Amino acid sequence: MRVLPLLLVAGLVSVAAGLSGCATTVDLDAAPDANDPACAEVSVRLPGTVDGQPRRWTDAQATGAWGDPSAVLLRCGVAAPGPTEAKCITLGGVDWIVDESRAPRYLVTTYGRTPAVEVFIDNETVSPNEVLSQLGQTAVQNGTTVERTCTLTEELLPDATASGG
């Protein structure tokens, strides 16, 4: 009769271990060109932390996530933005086009780089300037190819974390 409770406990432990492993995986969709060899180069260069947020496992090719809950999400192989009048900033040696339509969360995409990389940043948790500087220097600048640059770059993104919220 003691065998059944031991099997039950062993089963629960293995289920809990499996669930805890799944809980740390971030569900993302791979970008259309995630299989570009340069995205593999970006992926292997992704840092273990950005702005103090630890990297988490993702379930899609050429993606990255940091923080729990995720404060930074990255996808390589997205559609490259064409000429635009949107805000363009240069951080980490990379030109970035900024979509501020969901502020304080920003969608930022590399400009003039192949393949293109997009980063979704929660400005209430991390500093977009720090995140883009770190990702630009470690992964994007060395993993992608420059084809063109912004003709006019603007000031850095406002940093909500600097004011404490």
C-alpha cells in the first residue's frame, strides 16, 4: 500500500518540475525571416541580462526575452522599415525607428540593417536607452549588415525608470 503514495508523490514532483520549466518559457512568434543566418548570429550574441533583467527562454527561433514578467522582447527577421518620418534614434551604434503609439511601451525596429530586428520595451520596468545600447553593442551591431542610416536622429527616448515610475 505504500507504493501507491510514493508513485503519486513521484508523479506530482515530475509534473511540478515540468510545469516550472514551462513557466519560465516566453511564448513568441518567430519573425518571417527568422531563418536568415544573420539572425543566428544575433541570437548567439544576446546578453544574459539587459538593464538588470535576466534572460528567459523563448519558444521561437531568433527571439529573446528578459525580465519576469517580460520587460524586453526581441525578434530578428522582421520586415525592414522603409523610408519614414518616424522618430529615429542612434543607440549602441545602431539606428532605431521608434513607435511611441503604445507608450510607455515602445516598439523599436532597426533602420537600414539586414536582417531587421525589433525590440518591444516596457519603459516602466527598464530604461529603453540602456536596453537599446546594450542590445545594439552586443548583438545587433555585429550580427546584422548596415545598408543605410537615418538622415536625422532625434534625442534619446524618455526614461520613465529614471524618475522612479
